[in-house]
Amino acid sequence: MLESKNGMKDGLLNSIKAGPPALLELSSKITALVVDDNTLNQTIHHRLLDNLGIQNQVVGNGKEAVDVHCSGKNFDLILMDMDMPVMNGIEATRKLRSMGIRSLIAGVSARSAEKEKQEFIEAGLDDYQEKPLTTIKLASILHKVKKDG
Amino acid sequence: MEVGQMQRRLAEYTKSLFMEGILDAQFLQLQQLQDESNPDFVVEVVTLFFDDSEKLLNDIARALDQQCVDFKKIDAHVHQLKGSSSSVGAQRVKNACVAFRNFCEEQNAEGSLRCLQQVKQEYNLVKNKLETLFRLEQQIVAAGGSVPMIESSF
């Protein structure tokens, strides 16, 4: 019953569940950047990506995310927190887009109020997921990377 | 106690934590991310949660103790605690934070103090239960057994 509506997403989830060979084929070439100031979230998001064979780097705020790109690095996917010191996710997303960064940027925040979400999305997000991030939520983001890539 | 008995005891104990709403499905998610190459992932993440929570609870208590209470600041701390607790599946701490934020919005000092006590109580409960859970796991490993994977069927 879910197949007609979420057929493609389910297909991706099945390939994730199918184990390393299918998984590697899907995600081994995807690179990701985790942008979050909280060590707990950094650890979980890093492990979630690692678990799917996705090579990833972790930085602690929006400014560091911008700096990493200035140094010439590029990622297929950016998991962007909203509330961070120095430079928050909204400013960082705007800045990255103004620099011409076309990576898929997914906002990942505990904020659930429509107005707060809206400002973040309008800054240039491709996707928004409410924390806590799970393998299923990550899979739905990855599906977009795959489709766009 | 023999290993099988210890494993059954661990399974029962874990189940009770879900039944009592102390933990939710997010904790299972963390357990699923633990494997041979990351054998201490859950303990590592939960330790970060303990550190985070204790710092935030102190910050909140200190902020509430001021002559002129900055509710915006307290709300930001409670929001962070809500995020951390939901990341590890500490459901009752998370729910207590949700209630707390309503009192912050009303700038209700008395209600906020009551909520702080409630959050602390739920935090101490989940901390205690998780420490017991890890101890049971360690005892099984020390006795040469393996920690069974928890099914998410309940």
C-alpha cells in the first residue's frame, strides 16, 4: 500500500537494509558535511552517515562550513543545524548559496514552529528534517541526492 | 547467575524502560548504529548526553536564581536540553522540557522552578536506569556472553 506513494523511497530503504554491497553502490561516492555545534549531534550524524558508507566531515558552526568551502572542498550533501554560535544555519546557507555552492543542503533542527522553519528553508535549503535524525530520514534526503546527482 | 538468565534479565529490564516511557524508539536507533567496529557507540553518546544535560541543568538553575530572570536565555537552554534528550530517546526528559518551555513563554518564574525540578527528576531517573542497563550489559560480557540485539516489536 505504501508502494504506490513511496515506491522509490522504499526501494532506497530496501537497498540500505540489503546490506553492504547494495549500500556501497548507492552511497560510497557521496560525500557529506555535518554542520552542528553540539558534540552529541555531531557524533550521531557522523555515525549515521558512516553506517551508510558515506564519507563525511564534521564542523562546529556555519562559519567553519563556509571556510571549508573557501578552501576548495565540495560535498554532495550538507546536513545543516539551525541554532549555532558564530554563524547560524540560516546565515551559512545564504552565504553558501551566494558563493554558488549547489550541494544538497538539508536543514536538520529541533525547531518545529512553521515560521522558524520557513526562514531556514527560504535561505536556500533543499530539504528540512526535524531532529532527531534517523536512518529513515537520512534515506529520504539521500534519495534526493541520488536523483539530483 | 548463568549467562542466559542474565540476558533474559537484561531484555526484561530494557523492555520495562520502553513500557514506562522512559526511552523511545530513538534509543533503538542508537543501538542499531552500534556494531563490531563501534562497540561503545551507545555508551559514548549517552555519556555526551549526561555531560550536556548536567551543564544545561546548572545553567538553567543559575539563570532562574537571578534577581531579574532572563526567560529567553532559559528557553534557549531548555530547547537545547529538549534536543539532546530527543537525540538519545530520553522521552520523559524531552516531554518535561516541552512543558517547561510553555512557562518560559509566559515568563512564569514559579512554574519554571517547578518544571526545573520535574526535568531534574526525570533526568536522574533516566540516568539511573541507563547506568543500570549498561552495568547489566557489562556483566553479561564479563561472563563471556553477548548482548542480545533488542527487537523493536514492542
